[in-house]
Amino acid sequence: MNDPGGLPTTLAGFEAAYRQALEAGPLAYYSGAAADELTLGENRAAWDRIKLSPRVMIDVSERDPSVEILGRRHSLPLAIAPTAYHRIAHPGGEEETATGAAAADVTYTLSTLATSRPAPVAEAAPDSDRWFQVYVFRDRAVTMDLVAEAEENGFEALMLTVDLPVLGKRDREIEDEFVVGDAGTVPGIQAAGGKGLLSMQDTADLIDPSLTWDDVAELSSGTDLPVLVKGVLRADDAKLAIEHGAAGVVVSNHGGRQLDTVPATAEVLEPIAEAVGDGPTVLVDGGVRRGTDLAKALILGADAALVGRPVLWGLATAGAAGVEAVIGIVEDEFDRALALLGVPRAAALKGQTDLLFDRK
Ligand SMILES: Cc1cc2nc3c(=O)[nH]c(=O)nc-3n(C[C@H](O)[C@H](O)[C@H](O)COP(=O)(O)O)c2cc1C
């Protein structure tokens, strides 16, 4: 099904269109995950397994999908997860994604491994709400340079990814001999010393595997921006992140791309949210595809969720308009979910586990 503008009306429709648009190598990189891709499958299956228990006869004529994230109002409990190399999906690259995110009024997280630096992305989409994702390169001066550029260009939070000390074993990418392209197309990598045609392994080799909690403390104390630690799957690690100065955590298994057979994020979210308590921000990603998944994330204690691959499906299919449409689909579904759950305000969903069928 397509809308009057010719774009798909479901995320599945966008995924099908993106499969037509891209070649085997990029498809393996974007869609693939680690090893047997068991966690990839579980991420989706776990949201599907959760059943909702709606209330009826509640006035839902006025609904408010907005929530507060990091002390600021957001029109939806949703943001765009950082993903690398957008110019492989679309010639307009990250500028195009940021433009689509601004049109949809959701926050875009620019990756360290972007095919554009923070300044031009901010210039292309000055109205976009934006966060910057940090990989710490072995050459830390390069990382601090990128962070400074993000700070100077209106990025409002840093998201430090901590689940990639080495690259997960990504069989699909290896079999399809996926190459990112020339190092010159990825400014962060070029600055960090990458040269020539790069595989994902070459890229990952530039990232510092010696990171510890002290580095979280150092990053947090060296910036005025809030720092979110992305890639946490345990309650004790989430508490350590907060103790070391993080403003919050992103419960994430990197979309199943790092250590295969770790649990789905929907399974570990609730104990993590409970462990960190009310103050810190808790985000979650991995397999979020439906408005009902967003509602479930909030019910299990998240402040908001991130989507990764669907944004790439939108970008590859129709550039900024595709990104906007993908977010619009989830927004419409979430609005319906609020009405059908009998909870007209998104902010009231957080921690309301009596809205789950098998829980009180
Ligand atoms: C193609 C691709 C590239 C990614 N690149 C990054 C990255 O540069 N930095 C990062 O922190 N996470 C990266 N991730 C992980 C995402 O931020 C996110 O955790 C994951 O995609 C969420 O799962 P979903 O794709 O099922 O929504 C990437 C994921 C994909 C699919």
C-alpha cells in the first residue's frame, strides 16, 4: 500500500522498498547483525510477546503524545538512533536524515561514523533537535574535536556508545565483502587515521578498546552537555553509569550487531529502569517498529525509545521525505495506541505495568 504521495504506509512497506533500492553489500551491512542473528530476531519477538491490557470508557478525545526527555519537551517519546554512513543509503547523507527528522519533529542522533561532520549537518537542518553519538577513537584528540564541534553547533546531548570495544562478528557483511568506501568519505574516520578502502573491521580498529567507567566520568565532567551511556544491558552497569556522571542510559544491544545471544532489550528494560530510579533518563532501542512498541517501552519504565534501521529504510527509499514518513507512521500508531489503551497522555504511561495483560 502506498499513500497519495506514492510512499509506503507501513514500515514493512518501507523495508520492502529499501530492499529494491540498495545493493547486496549495503543491505547486508544495514539489515545484518552478529553471528546467527538470534538477538536480532529476539529484539522483535520480545516486543511482540508482550500483551497489553487496555482500559475502556475513558475520555480520550484529547491526546498528548509529548514527553519530557533530558528536561525538555519532545513531541513524541521517540528519537532516531545513531547509525553510520548515511551516504551509502542516499546521496544527501546525514543532512538529508536531519532534514527529515526536523520535519517530523523528532531528535536525530548523529553518529561519529557519519559521512558528514556535526557542523554541516547543523547548517543543513538548523531547526533539527540533535544529539551526537560518541565513539572514542584510540586518538582521543580526534574524538574531543568532534565533541567540541557538536557542542558549538547546537547538539544538546552526547551519547557515548560502550558496547563496541571490538566489532561483533558480522557474518553477512563478511560474506558480502561489504566495504564502507574510501576513508575520505567519512570525516571522523579520516581524522582518526583511516586510509583507503575501508571494511567495517578497519573502522572498528580505530576505536579504543581500553575504555572504562573512568572515561565516562572524564567525558561527563569535561562537557556541559548531558551524557547518555548507550549499550547497557545490566542493572548494575546502569547504576555504575549514573555513579560516573551519566545523565542516563540507553538500554541497547546495538540492534543485535555486537554480542549475539544477549537478551532482547524489551526483556532487560524493566529491571534497569527500576535500578536507576526516577531521576536519570532511560532510553531503549532494538526492534521498535510499532506505536504499540513505544507504548510498551514507556510502560516498562523507559522515557523514550530510539529507532535505527527503519530510518535507513525511509532514507534509502525517499530521502528526507522517507524519514519523515517513517516517523509519521509510528507517530500515528502511537496516537491510536494511546486512545485504545485508555491513556490519553503519553507521560502517564511510564511504569504503569497494570496495562500489561499478565502483570498487575
Ligand atoms: C546500519 C547500522 C549502523 C549503526 N551504526 C551505529 C553507530 O554508528 N553508532 C552507534 O552507537 N550505534 C550504531 N548502530 C546501532 C543503533 O544505534 C541502534 O542501537 C540499533 O540499530 C537499534 O535497533 P533497530 O535497528 O532494530 O531499531 C547501528 C545500527 C545499524 C543497523
